[in-house]
Amino acid sequence: MNRFRTTFAVASLAAALAMFSFFSASQPAPEKIVLLTVPTDTSRARQIDVRRLAAVDPDERFRQLALGTWQDYHHGTRTLTLRSDGTATMVLVLSGIKARLFTRRLQLEIVWSIEDGKMHRRTVGGSPPDKVEYVNRRAGVAVAEPILELTDDEMVLLDQNGSQKYHWRRVP
């Protein structure tokens, strides 16, 4: 009986490896990730088979990977929370002279989408309102930034002029 279980386990492992080899040879694996646990809006985690998404629609793969909270540093600490309903919140926390001259905290309410490998964001509100209006006049209400890299822990976007990369890290 024990020998039967061992033989069955070895045969099952061999079959699994053969299937993996066939799958790997027939479809290219995505960069750096196969299975991903992504937080949802309700703070519960779910797992996504990213290879299956990539085979269907690259933009859908990016949309699923992008969900959650990200941080980078650009003129201050920016925290971007992307939700599955296409809404997002970006909070910019400034310090030093920038905080004194402009504002210590700026919150932008955003709608977002991913199309043709670009992240599209449009500001629809925020606070303080006069500072949001100022930022919109200077930087524009909408951006479309090419996605250079998107993994489970890093998102690299290129500004729409092609001159600056933004390196976002996932926040646990």
C-alpha cells in the first residue's frame, strides 16, 4: 500500500511537471509573476492567475495587477489607491517649504483606466479645492502614462512627455 502511494505520488509529480513544461513551451510566462494575491476594495485578498489574463487581454492583466495602494516620491510622498470600480484617490504629502507655501496635504479624487498599455487618469475633485484647481491648471486634468513595468510590487510609468519615469511601490 505504501509503495502504491509513493508510485502514485511520483507519477502525479511527473504528470504535473510535464503539463508545466507543455504550458511553458506553448505560452510565454509573464515577467516576474505567475500567481498574485491582490487586495480588493474590502481588504480581502484574492488570487489571480496572471498568465491566463495575459493570454486574454494585456490591458486586463494590467488592470488587475494595478489594483491596490501604491507609493512613490515626486514633489513629496504620493499614495495612490486604485479601486476596481475605476475610481482612485491620490494623496500628496508635502514637507518643508513646499508645505508652507502650498499645502501640507493634497487629496485628488480620480477616475482611471488602462487602455493600449497606458494608465489614463483624470482628476474629478479633491481637497483643498483651490489647490486642486491650481494643480489642474499647471499639470492638466488628465494624463495618459505608458506602463513600462507592472509586477506585484512595482509599477513604473513614463510621463506623457517621455522624459520622466515614476517608480511606484506597492504598499502592504
